[in-house]
Amino acid sequence: ACGRSLCAVCLCGVANCLVNAARCPHSARLHGSKEERVCAECLPAVLARLEARKLFASVAETASKYADHCLRVETFLQDPEQLPLYEANHVDTVQDKLLRAGGFAVEGAKRAAPLLSLPWALGVRAMDVVWNYGQYGLLGILMREEIMSGIKTLLSLSSTLQDIPPRDLLVGILYLSAEQRKTLRDSPDGFKRLAQEHGKPLPAQLLEALLGMACIGTFAPYHETAFEVQRFALQQNWRLVSERLGDSRKHRPAWALFLQHFQRLAAVSIRGTHVEQSRGGDLFTDFDAELKEIYGAKVHSGVLLAALALERELRPTLKRLAQAGYRIILTGHSLGGAVAAVLLWLLRHGTCGERLEAEVQGIGYAVPSVVDHRTSEALRPCFTSVVNSMDAVPRLSSSTLSRLAEELSTCAEQSKEDLDEDLAHYVERLSNVWAPRVRDGTPAPHVPAPLATPHAEDEHRELWRSHSEDEVDLYIPGSVVWIYRVRGHLEASLVPCTLPPLRRLLLDKRMFDDHSAKAIHQALLAVRSVAAGPSWQKFSEAGEKCPCCGSRYEWMNTARSGKMRCHAMTNCRLCGLVVCVACASSRRALQQGIEGRICDRCAWRRDASELQQLFGLHPAS
């Protein structure tokens, strides 16, 4: 029962509960944050009024933002010179200072690590891998750090991988990466043959278009302020007209609109996953990975919801640009590229029966697999996806993760003898207080270059044989431009999304490095430079000793089993010979934007005739 107190609405005097005034349900915030008493009869109407007020405020705020976008676009269409440029408005907050202080502490710890003695450094690494991978994490010391961090990311995405016992998982990673490395080096032209068989050459005009859109599609949107993004846009002859870079969250990625007035081009660039700037919202979009259907397409649910939100937000602006005769390009990197592909699908099919009557194309860089095979094929005429070499993100799907789990389990079972041998080597070295490794051979005075072998049938074709997949799985959208390595240099082709190398995860140190915006841009520049690779020596034909130092290839390794030996070998990108990793520490620019390992012999070699010319320059008197 209610006690006697005036109702803030009807003043009936029966609004306060005598039982517990603090928990009285007959109250509402009518004005500001102050709680006011409301009688039971008036409460439903008051709550409905407050909900309507909240909804109206949200609609008004959204309409204001839409109006601002449309106003800036309309101003640019009328007179580009009248549209004001974005100004710098950065404020250094206390939160920014705290984040910088934390970053300085982490960076200081990283810089101090090399100054530690070797036993201490190993102890720190051991604690790290045990903390992240359990009691069998010490096996991670045998692996490359890049592969370990990559597997840590994959574990967060796959319950199938999490079900593998920790020991089998780490043993499988250790030796499967070595097996795959040997297979790839023994088949230097394998990727190229597959691309020629199933695809077609990359047109030069398309390559130039991909390079032309790379800055605003992959790099510029990751800057937090419109002022910085505007700087990169002006350098590339684009004008940043509108944006929503500072307000991104779950199913609501950041975007920026760029226009070129004389060419009548409009580009909507959608930012990829950025944990800090989206306050973790982009991760929720990534992991919302159910399968939803729209207009006959089966789509990644998180990407679909993000595309639907952008479609509602951008439709008035894009419709006005279409009326002004602008051609529209949707672009983005990673998650942004996936949202661009699905947004293109929505615009072509029309929300509420209204299709966008404009010429719309899409370019996505490092786009993950987010649509079913039929939809991917339907997008081929209007959307292009770029996959850089070993990038794991476009290859992630339920079938590829399941296949990786199967391969890891099988490899762990088959590598028990190698593991026992490598652990015995570690025990032996520990008993000698981690004695340093030294070379014990002498290089040959002359090493013949590897012979150029004809394109024979690929003896490792089993590696790229298509495997059965789920009836409904996700694929890379549209026409796929795949950048691949051939004898140490990069080439590219247009290939189908079902190409076997794109449907398999490879444990390579570049599996996530190749996903970055700068790595993709450098790879495209390297493809344009069209450098020819050297004759390539296979790992299986390399013998036992390095031609540069005469020592066994694994002289520097503690683990010396046959499989681990492959991690101590590499090919020189100039002469093609297999040398030990220690003799290939030099790097040289081989293609535009790309450096490659070269052996010590090639790094310092000069023709003897050049020395003979020295005596001609200074004749004896």
C-alpha cells in the first residue's frame, strides 16, 4: 500500500510506499537526474513518456548527424572550394597520458630484455610461454615467436583447436611448420602453376587501380582524427568530405567519404578492426560469426549487421551522389573490406525494394571469408578482394580451422621420435651450461649455381589437393587477386575463391605480418616491378652442409632432428642456393618495396675483372 505523498503528476497524495521508501516502484526521473514520486495510476504513462523522450533524442541526434553529412556533401557538389577543411582539434587528456606512460613501461621492458644474460632471457621467455600455453608451453621455446603468437590468435577463434591436448597442439605446431616450410621450398613454382591453371594474369590496369586506392582504403582510415586522414587524402588528390572516425562500436565501424570532383568519383572507406578506437566493439563484430541470410546470400552475421547499419546511415548521401553523376567505390581493409562487400550486395539489391541507381564497385584488401560460395561468385563482376601471400585472415573459416586441427593432431602423432631427439639435444646443451654454437666447416672456393629445372609435375601436389568442406562454408567475396611468392619474388594473378592454397592455413612467420596495410601496399609495388627470380635449389637437393660456411645447416640450432633442420635453412634470393640462416643475415632490395635475404657470398661478391681495372687506373710509373 502507498502512504501519503504528493504525486509529481496528478498530486493525488498516494505515491510513497511506507514499507521501504528507497525501493518504492512508484518513482521516475521526470526532470534531470532527480527521482520524483509518481502514483501507480500515473506511472505507466510517465514511463511511456520518458521512453518516447529518449527515443526522440536518439532520432534527433542521428538526424543531426545525417543532416551534417548531407550538408557537407551538398556544399561540395555546389562548390568544392566553399567546403571548409577539417581543422586540428586534438586535446591531450589524462587518459592519453596514462596510456602513454603504460606504453613507455612496456617498451622499456622490451628494450631491456636483450641486455639480460642468456639464462635470464630464456627464463623470461619460458615464463611467458608457460603462462600462455600451460605446462607443455616450454616446447614453444623451440618455435618462432611469430608462429606462436599466430597460433594464440587462432586458438581464440576455434573450439576445435582448443580441444586438442596442449602437448599434441604444441608438438604439432613445431613440426608441421617445419614440414610445410620444406614442402614450399621444394616446390618453388607450385603457387605459380596453380594460379596459371585455375586463374588468369592480373591486368595492369587493375593493378594500378589497386595501388591507387591503397592509401585511402588501407592506411588513412586507421588514423583517429579527420585532420590526419585529410592530410593523406589531399596528398592523393582526394578530398575528405565527411566522416565518422571517432564514433565506432559493435556493428558500427568507422568510415570516411572521399570525393574527386573532376573525375566524378566517390569513395567510401570503411576502417578495419581497431580495438582501441572502437573500445573493443570491432572485436564483437568479428566474433559474431553466425550465418544469416539476406537477399539469397548467406553472410557472416556480425558483418551483415554492420553493413545494414552503414546502409541506413549512408543511403541518403550515396543517393545524392548518384543523382550528381558520381561513380561510387566501396573500399576497406580486413573487417572494413568485408563490410564493403556486403554493403555493395545490399545496395545492388535494395533495402525496402529501393536499389541504388548508380555505378558501384568495390575493392577490399585482406578481406576475410564472410559470404557463401554462390554469393562470392555473384560479386565477381563488381568486387575485387586482395589476398597477400601467407595472410591467414582471408583463409579463416570453419573448414580451414578444422583441417588445421586434423593436420596438427596427425603431425604430433607422427613426430614423437623427432621430439625425443630434439629434447635430448636440449638436455645435452643444458648440461654444458648452454655452450655457444660455432661453425666447424670451411666454405668451398667455388659453388656452382643451381640448375634451372623445367616445370615438371609438382611432386607436392597433395599439399594443394582440394579437401571436402562443409556444405555451407564462407569464402572470400568477389574476384580474388592473390599475391604469391615465386623463387623469392612476388607475382599476382586473378584466381577463384576456391583455389586450394586459399582454403588452407599455413604456419608461416608471415601469416599475420602479411595482413598489415603497409605489407599489402609493398607487395603490390613489388608485383608491379616484375622482377625475375633466380634458379632455385630445393631443400631436398641441398646436401648436408652450407655452401657459404661449410658447416652443417643446423650448426646454430639446439634442436637438430631432421624436421627441425628445415628451420635452419633458407634460400638466397639472388643466387637461389640453400644456405644456413646465419649465412643469410644480409638483406637487399630485390623488388620495389620488398627486401629479401641474401647469402654472405652474394652480399660481398664482386667480379675479378673489377679488381684488374684497378691496375689500369693507376699505371706503374
